[in-house]
Amino acid sequence: MAGEEEWPEAAFNSRDPVYLQVVKQFKEMIATGRLRGGQTVPSRRELASRMKINPNTAQKAYKEMEDQNLIVTEGNSPSHITTDADVLRKIRSELLGEAVKAFVESVRRLEAPVDELVELVRKKYGRPSAAADNNHDGAGGGQR
């Protein structure tokens, strides 16, 4: 189970329902490896206490995660992160897709060439373009 010290401090926004923000936080922790497939997760009450949310909100988040097959709960056993590799891959893809969509929407009105954006992203991400290009053998180059 993720230890008390490992559980991130929740910073909820006022736009989205809290239970969906909890689900997204779980997805981010799965995508970054902080939660692994098969790992036991806190009980609903323990999560509510750690995140300082209403226990009913934690219950709703767990129900949503069960519906999305992110967590599995069998009988009275503790819930755990799914081991379904397809679900785990989809989580990362979904989060990356959301981030890219937000980025593209924010820079589209600048009408910057894609090559310029890619170069800026590489610099900000800490990867020199020559090394990145060499590592990928030019695959995907010229895409717009």
C-alpha cells in the first residue's frame, strides 16, 4: 500500500467534481509508477482521511475507478490497482493526450510552425534536438 508519506497533498480545483479529481490523481500516480499494477490502495476511509475529503466522495471515486477498471475489489478484500496491461497503457495514453490537447489549444492561436514548437518543447524538456533526433533516427520528422 502507498505509505502515508508517499500520498501526495491534494490540491483540488473548483471547476471539476472532487471525486473525478481523485480519479485523475490515481491515474497520474499509476502513469508515473507511484502506484503499480496489483498494489493495494488505501481503504475508502483512509483515503478520505489522507486527502481530507468526505468519505462519501472517496466512495464515489472508488466506484468510478472500479467502473473504469482502474481498481479491482473482490468481496471484503482490500482494493488494488488493476494488473490489466491494456488498461494501464490506456491511462498513460489518456493523460498524455489530454496534456497535448491543452498545449496545442494554448499555442494554436500563435500560428507557430510545428518545427519551432517541437524545438521549444525539446529545450524546455531538457533534451537537445540533435540527441533526440539521433535517438529516433528521424522517425516522425516533418510531421505537422
